[in-house]
Amino acid sequence: MGCWIFSTVTSVLLSFNIQALAFTIIRTNLCRWCNNTVPVCEDNVCYSNCSFNSFCSLSEEICVAVWKQDNDSISVRTLCHHPKQPLENIFLSNYSSPECVMARHPSEEGLLFICGCVEEEECNDKLIFDKGPNGFSKLRSKDVIPVVVISLLPPLLVAIFATLGFYLYRTRKPSKQPKDWPPKRTHYQSLELPEGRGPGGGAPSDYRCKQLATGDDACSEASSARANCLNHNTEHLPIQLEAVVGKGRFAEVWRARLNHSAAGQYETVAVKIFPAVEYASWRNERAIFSDANLRHENVVQFLTAEERGGDGGGDGAGSPRQYWLIMAYHGLGNLQDFLTGHILSWAELRAMAGSVARGLAHLHSDSAPCGTPKVPVAHRDLKSSNIVVKSHSECALCDFGLALRLDLSLTVDDFANSGQVGTARYMAPEVLESRVNLEDLEAFKQMDVYSMALVLWEMASRCDVIGEVKSYEPPFGSKVCEQPCVESMRDLVLRDRGRPDIPASWVSHQGMKILCATITECWDHDPEARLTAHCVVERFNSLDQDEGRQELPSTNNDQLGLPTPTTVPTPSPIPTNETSAPSTEGDALSRLVTEV
């Protein structure tokens, strides 16, 4: 009995040991297992992008990956497979490595790569392509790249043809010409207005509004900015420079001939030439002139802008790059030089100073004289040397290199980046102190009004009604040096509250008294207390009316019946409002440049 029990226990223990030994010998691989995934590749290594795995059911099975590629797609299949059985009609030969190294096999359906691996868990997730002549590099360079090129070729051809068609449309499209204009004979046309009349006998103000409208149509095809008829031709205007008539910080001004024909007919124009380093100033002034509504009898007439010299400049490869602004020429020069050599009568002072105020009021206005909307402009460098004299009764503002368009779309940062600009002698107190309210666009206009007050003082100091007329001196005269710096002007204007002197003898004349009061209000230390340019224009209109009423007793009966005193002839009459006719002096050039 004891022997039987012992043999039974021994048999049971031996059976357990045999099963445990068999369990330790059985080995299966853990493999990625997906039927169809899109691989992710980098260099010569790809990953199956499969998120499922499973242990192989037999210890002899290995981890396998099958890579297939046709013309449209790439797919990877991962699974467990017995190496002695065919896969894709192929028997695996190299599968003892822990890495899944892809081997290419022939296939009629496209590219076929198969790899097998053992011992490492999920070893068929990382697929390694050999960089040799039969490996992945060959796959990418020989098979993938041509597919990409063929795919991109159609949209590339469409883009090329679309660009070519647009270019031919823009270059071969004939320019639009208003119906009532005669056929153009050259790059430009002169507008010779009969005195006091517009084309067809219309009023001058009506003609100017129509001229702006037709000018917009003529230029709209060439520029979205509707330039003051900028020259968009590739061929430059036939201009011959004659002599330098002025020089400033950024450019020099030449008197030049604008030839009309080979017969020798020409008109004199002014050409402002900027060197290449002052391109920004030229670009800014050109942008200011690009608004057709800027045109006004008291703003210098602009013709066109051109780039000359340098490569492709049209003046030879050896000439330096230059930037030109071509404008009307006025032989009397700038106001500062004119005041140096001339003493003004009261009528001349009233007329010339009123034209300066009207020019600035037009810049600051948000509408043109005929009512069309316009972007206000701040000059920011108004002084007597930046005003040209058209005649003994009219001036025009010029030099807009530092001007600023007061566009509501601009931000405070845009205005802050404009910097402290202008001429120190004419800077307003808030500019000298760098405390301009950039959130209020009116602040920029108030700076201009302060500068205009100094210009009006210069003109008043050279008028014969003040008594003894001294030699011309700029504002503040000998109180500062000839070219004062900002620091010295800050001490004089801010600390000492200094202003140019107005002697008692000036105010003995009733009209000059009103003008001096206007000047004092315009250079007030508080910007908010200053008059606007439009208010100054009204002051001059009132002065003209007062002068007209004083002259009424000396007129004949017909003149006594006139409805308005401004129609009574005076030694030098001026327009009574902003819609008066443009000057018809021989030096007042008006031209539209049309594209070829």
C-alpha cells in the first residue's frame, strides 16, 4: 500500500515538471497587426502607423511587414506569418534579424517590399530601407519624384498661362480717352484756359470740378491711386535741364524746358531732383500729389514723377539713380527771396497772405472745392521758403516731402513713427516739447497754423503801411542764430514764451491791426486756442469786403449797383472764396500726362 501511494505522488510531480518545462520552451512573438495603414517616413526609415498588436499563435511565426505602392497610394500590412509558407506568392529568406529590413520583390501591381523579424517586440513597426542601389533612396528618386512632378505640372502650366494672359491684357489694352478730348499727339497735353472762362464758356470753378472728374477717368486705368495724372509711361518726358534755382535738405530744384515738338516749342517747368538716398522723401511727396483732389490754385501744380538714371533708368547705365518731381515753374521764386527784395503794398499783402491761408485751408479740408471727399493733409514744414510766388497777388504752397495724410485708417503708432519733423525756427511749442496729442488729427493742423502765423508775420514786416520798413528778417530775427537748433528754439519759445515782435506802429492801420490780431491768435501757446486755417480765410474775406466798401464812394453809378463789393476793381484783387478761378498768368502751367 505504501509503495502504491509513493508511485502515485511521484507520477503527479513528474507530470507537473514536464508541463512547466514545456511552457518555458514555447516562445511566441509580439507583433504589430493591421491590415492596411499609411506609413510615416523620414529618410530611410518608415513606421507602420499601426496601433494594434498581438502575440503570434505559433512559436515558429515571425513578425512581417508588407509594403505596397502603386501610382496613387502607399499602404503597409503588418501581421504574424510562418516563414515556411508563401506570402504574396513569395517565400521569405531573411527573417532572423531583430530589425525589419525591407527587401524588394518583383510584382506586377507596383512596388512590393517585404521584411521579417524576430526576438524584438513589435519589430515590424519600424521598417528600414536599405540606402543601396536597390533600396529606399532609389525608390524616392526614381519612382516618387516623377509622380510628384507629373502631379504639379498641370497647375504650374495653368499659372504660367494665366500670368502671360494678364500681362498681355495690361500691356496691349488701349488707353481710355474722354470723348470731348482731341486725339492725343504726344505724351502730354496742355490745358490753355481763356482768361476767366473754362472750356465751352463755363465758369472756372465748374470747369475745375469737371477737370478733376475727367482727370480721374484718364488716370484710373494707370493707377489705383488716381494720381494727379502721374506719368506711367516707360518713356520719359522730353525735358532739358537748364539751371539750379534752389536747393534744400533733400533735393535741388532745376529750371527746365519741357519740349512740345521738334520745331522748338517748349514750356518752362520746375524739376525737383532727389538723389537715391532721399528716395523716401520723394516717395512721400509723390504719394501726397497722387490725390487728384489736392489740385488747387494755391497749391503748386504737379505734373508727374519719374525715376531716372541707374540700371534701366533710361539715361544711360553710367548715370546715378535719381528721382524727379516735375511741377509748374514760377519765375518770381519762393516767398522768402521775394520778401527780401520787395516791399508789399497793403493790397498785395492782403492778396498774397490770403492765398497762403486758402492753400493751407485746402490741405486741411476733408473735401475739394467742388464737394468731392478728400483726405486732409498736414504740411508739417510750412515756411516762407516752401511757398512759391505766382504773381504779386497770389502764392502757392509747395515742398510736401514731410507732409502727412491724415487718414482715419492710420493708428496712433503710425503717427508716432513720423517723428519730430520740420524746421526748428517754425516748429510749434508742442512739437518742440514733444507733447503732440497723436490721438487727435486736429493737432497736426494746429502745428501748421502756428507756422503760418510766422509766415504772415514775415509778410507783414515788409508791408509799407507799418511805417518804417526794415530789411527782411526771418521770424525771431537776431534772437537766434541763422540755423537754430531745436534746443535753442525750445528755450526761446517754451521757457521765455517768445514770439516775433509786433511794434505799436503796425496797429495804427486798421486792416493791419486785424491782421496782427489774427497772427497773435494763430501762434497761441495753447494749440486748442488757435484759429483754424478756414477761420483765417474768413478773416481775409472780411478784410476784402471792408476794403471794397471803403472804395464804393469813388466808383461810378454802375459800380454802385453791383451786388457784392468784391467785384469792385482794386489795385490787386484776389478771389473771395475757395472756388475762384485758377490764375491765368503765363507762369501758371497746367498739364495732364496720359499713358501711351
